[in-house]
Amino acid sequence: THTHTHMGKRKEKHEGDDQWDAEARERASSFLRSLNMAPRDPLFALPRHKCEQCGRNRKVYCYDCRLLTLPDPSLVPQVSLPCHLDIIKHPGESNSKSTAVHAKVLCGDDVSIYSPDAVPDYNPEQTVLVFPAPDAIPFSQLDRSKITKVVFIDSTWYQAGGMFANDKLSKLKCVKMEDKETAFWRTQKNKPRTFLSTIEAIYYFFTQWVSADRFLRRKHKKTYSLDTGNVQKKKRPCCGFGRVLSLICSCVCVCV
């Protein structure tokens, strides 16, 4: 009886949760269709493989060791970022659910992940924190000429405020993402759609960076579409940053 009642409550909550509706699913699917996506069928077809570092069987990648477990790593595009990315990951964030891990897997040496008690000593003149602090500036006002490192916080929004209070982070200039909505169909409870996941914020930040840089825009124009409404058709998509979020969602799908 207790089990039946518990399951009934779970079902009632699920059916009444408007964050799980079909409209939200379609918004996410529509966004993904607008991107130049790497083929994901080969990933679905692969069995689990042992991680070379920990020996556990993982699908596509090991979220604990942050390494690919594929027999052919070329199935997953590798991305080069215009500057180094640091992610401060809350210890309560599960590795298996953290999208910060996805950034590390896809961008390799361009990404470092730290715990809150191991935050580096940053140079405020060369480092910015992407966080919607009250004094945060929009990306359009950011002078990128001296920026060598960008920092993101990976936590729930409830935990983010406490992490931002870290002295090494609060001293940094903050940049906020404007007019961007999450493509994940299950948003955070009681939060607006402008509250992005970590990987989405990373995606939007760096696509704006490249879009604002003429040299990088010319260099990467064949690897991804800066305008997601004007996707370049290719028989064999190149390994560009524009497909990061697409590949992330593919990896999430095959790992669930």
C-alpha cells in the first residue's frame, strides 16, 4: 500500500509538471535540427567499452575520468576554443549528469575543471566569469583583447550564489548572456527559460566570441553555422564548435 501510494504521488507530480510538456520537447528538437549535427547513429550502435583509466564500462565516454571510451575517437568531434575555459564544479553535482564534463571531453586541454576548494588565483585583468551578477556586463561590452581565460560555475542555481561568494571568483568581472533560452525541454524548477545549463552557456558564449571576431569567423565559417537558422549542408560535417551542443545531446541520449 505504501509503495502504491508513493508511485501514485510520483505519477501525479510527473503528469502535472508543465516542464515536461510536448511543446517544450518540440522547442528543443527544433533547436537541434537547426544545427549542423555530427552523425549520432554510430554512437547509438556502439556497445559499452572499458575506460582505459578506471576500467569501468561506459557508453561513449567516462564521466568520472572525463575520457572517451570509443574504439574510434574520430566519431566524436574535438573542439578548439579561442581561449582557455575553467569550470568550477560543485561537489554535489553528479558527474553522470554534469554537462561540464561534456565540455572537457569535447575540448580536451582547452578545458580545466576544479572543485570550489581548489579555485586558482586568477588575474582579474585577463579573466572573466560568466555569471549573472548584478554588475555583470553583456557580452557586447566585453573587451576580449586581453582575455586569456573564461570561468563558468557548474552547479544548481540554488548553489551558484554560494559558489560566487568565493573570494577568488567574486573579484572577477562578470559577463552575462542576454536573450538566450534553454533548449533542454526540462528546465530548472521555478526558474525562467533564460537560466541555461552549463554547456549551453559555454556554447552561446563562444559562438558569440567567434561571431564577433572576423578572423575566427572566416577560419570556422565552413565548420559551423553562426546563424543557426542558416545551417550549411554537408555530406560529411566537419568538426566545428557549432555542433558541440548537438553532440552533447547525442551523448546524453546514448548514455541514459
